[in-house]
Amino acid sequence: MSPGILGKKIGMTQVFRPNGEVVPVTLLKAGPCVVVQRKTPTTDGYDAVQLGLVEGVKPQRLNKPETGHLKKAGADGIRYKKELRLRAGDDDLKPGDRVLVGDFRPAEVVDVIGTSKGRGFAGLVKRHHFRGGPSSHGSMFHRAAGSIGASSYPSRVFPGMRMAGHMGNEQVTVRNLEIIDVNPEDNTLMVKGAVPGPNGSYVMVRRTKR
Amino acid sequence: MSHPLLAKATEKLLRKDFPAYRIGDTIRVQVKIREGEKERLQAFEGTIIAENRSGVSKTITVRKMSFGTGVERIFPIHAPVVDKIEIIRTGQVRRAKLYYLRGLRGKAARLRERE
């Protein structure tokens, strides 16, 4: 049993449970994956597997160090790689082992890790949910920051003050998503709820700890 | 429904046991209702005034006049709660959304039967 699998977000839809309940779901193309490297406590100081998503990437798209690294595991056509820590009870995976979506079962619970959609330089209303001011009736305070602290004392802005800046395009983990359906034929995994990132972005599906 | 795999994943949920209804038709929708232990059917009879979304999420809006008040109900037609759809009467219309019926009542809100 692998601790997780890599995949791509396909998109969202909805399905019906047998009792008629509507479930919002995200469809992921998960795997096939190959164990590219095995990290062990003796050589690396920790226990982990490096998985690679087999996508049939052309050899000329990969640089030489990358090709050499993949060759050690007898794999190729891999662009997206991620490491997953091994816990007690996980199988001892060897380089070259394949990880398929068939390892997962419906009703299992997973965490999905992806990169959120980039929002660029976002203001306070969008980034920190500030309320903003009235738009009319002579108001001259719309979406501006307002006060960021007192004056001569402390004569500085406290660290961590919420301000405008870059938002999104960062790693986001969504925990405890239920697996609704697994299709080993198409390598697809259906999880309940939303997953970070735009359609087509890479995601890592990890079995929930505990 | 952009990605082919998305359509494929929900394909088995699509219901094919419905008659070929069209916008403007008067239909009767039987909906399963759970009352504690027991399950019974409730009918809703009215004109289809709109069809929204596609694939497994497809819904139809059915409008009827109930004691002089317009009542509209939106049915997700692929949902298991919808038991049966029967066509009572066809209707000849020239648009896909019949929202103009909301402003009409009585004789003006009638639709011509389709040949």
C-alpha cells in the first residue's frame, strides 16, 4: 500500500448517492506512478519514497541529470515528482515499483495537496477579507487599507500586519476528502469536494494520517 | 462538461428512461418522498419553461398555477428522487426559455399543441 499517488485535476461535477443525496466531486487523473527513488534513514536520514507521474514526456524535454535520475529506477517520461514520507505499516516500495489508482478504495479518506490558483497582487478585501468602505454617499474610503498602527509610539509597523500583496499560487492542502469512486481502467479517482488549483494542475493525493 | 473523462465518469448516472420531452410540454413528474420509514410518490404537473445545465447536472424548471399563484419547481432530472416523467400535453413554442409565461395568466398563458 503506497502512502499516496500523484495525479492531475480534471474538473468538477456532481454525482448522486444511492439515497438520492447529491455529492459535489472532483475528478482526478491519478497515476500510473513509478517509485523513482527510495530514501532511507541510513542514506538520507528519513524514510520516504519519491514518486513520479508517468505521462510519456518526450525525452528531449528532460535535461540530462533528470534523465539519469529516472534511469536508475528504470522509468522515463516523468515530469512531476513528489516525495511522500513512509510511515509504519506502509509497504517497502522499491525503485521501479508501480503505484496505481487501484490501491485506493471508495470511502477511504485522503488529503489532496496542490498549488492554488494565482490571484496576482491582491488587495486587502480579496486577500484578507477586509470589509472595505461604502462605495457611494460621498464616501472616499472604498477598498483602501485604513490604519496600520499608531504614530510616534511605536514608530513602526508591527510584523505580520495584514497588507496587500501576492495571493495564491502557493501549496494548499485539503484534508479528509472522501473517495467516492475509483476507476482503474481510466486511472481516475473521484473525491468529494474541491481541490486546489485550476483544471489540469498537478496534485498529490495522500492517505490521511490516523 | 469539457473533459471527456468527466462525461465518462458520470455516464452511468444518466437516466435514459424518460420520454422525449420538449420545452413547452406539459408534464407530470413523480417524485419520491420519504416520510420516516415509508416512501411515497408525489406528482407535480406543469409546463416545462426551461432546461438548464448539461450532463448529470441537467435540471428542468416546471411551472404550474396553483390556486391562482404561479409555482415553479426545478427538478434535477437525473437524480434518483425523480421516479417518472410523463408527457400530458405537447406545446408549440418558439424559444428555449419560456420566462415570458410568468407575466401572463389565464387564457394568455396557454400554449398551442404541437403537431
